[in-house]
Amino acid sequence: MNILHIQAGIFGDQSVSRQLSDKIVARLTAQNSDAQVTVRDLINTPINHLDAEILLAGGSAEADRSERQKSELALTETLLDELFAADVIVISAPMYNFSIPTQLKAWIDRIAQAGRTFRYTENGAEGLVLGKKVYIASARGGIYSEGPAAAMEHQESFLQGVLGFIGITDVTTVRAEGVNLGEEPRAAAIAAASNEITELSAL
């Protein structure tokens, strides 16, 4: 089993989403002795955001590419290789300002590529990243799964939409929300999510 661990919590060991994703990876490796883990830490080793120079690199002749384009294109290929090689993808995904961290969006912008991870057909878009399992370790400061703030939730829904677009529909989300509402709600949310990880089946 090849596991790709995407880390996007900015607070290091204090990041709840990182704590949860670490627990998911630990359970996966404990249950699969042959597991190999590739860690892509988007905070400590950030990916440059997509810009015109990077976007146009793939469509230009190699001799015409700038040194930056060559370097960035090589990184994009590495990210795609990691994605396709993975059997399981674990994503640490906190909510920042109602959506995902900008660092995680930068990764998505590199791997969401027409002709590579999806294609357009007469019947619409078709995902090309098949046979993968994804675990999303979600952390939220407030409550967004229900109530008046639910309309502001563009984190888990965005990830599930993008993953589905590229062909990944087997997605399990483990959520700790309300972690900024006080010490007791934080501890309770983390404990509940941790118990959910312990009870996950068929890892």
C-alpha cells in the first residue's frame, strides 16, 4: 500500500487537522505492514501558486522554457507522480476563512490538469484518477456542519467536489469542529474525531 499524506495545517504540532491526519496514517500503517508513506508538507515546503508562467510551461517547447518553468514543471510532474502512485491519500485540511488553506489550493491547482487527471468528453468531464481512497482530516474553529453558519462551508464540500471531478469518489471525512469555542469543546471534538478514526473499518 502506498499512502500519500498531504499536510496543510499551518500550526505544526498544534494543528488539529495534522493531529488527526497523523492518527489516520498511523492506523493505516499499523494495519498494513507493507505500507509506504510519502509526506507532502505544503507548509514547510510550500508550492508556488499557479501563475501564467507556470501554466504555460507545459504547452511550450522545452527549448523555449525559462529556468523557472523547467523547475516548476518538474515539481508538477513529481506531484502528479505522487498522486498516481498512491493507493490511499490522507489530507490534513483545516478550515481557514470558510475554505481550505491557500497552500492546499496551490497543490490542487497543480494536480487538476486536463488530459492528466481529467478529460473533457462529449458527455462532459471525466475523472482519470481512479481506484483511490481518500481520508480528509477536517478541523474547524466553529460549527459549520449545521446551523446558521452551514452556508459558509466551502472547505469539505470544495475538496469532495474537486476530488470527484478528477475521479476520486471514495472519500471519508473525519471532522473535529468547534475547536475554537473553548477548551472543553476543543477537547471533546478532538476526542470524538480520534474515536472515529479508531473505529474506521476496512483501512
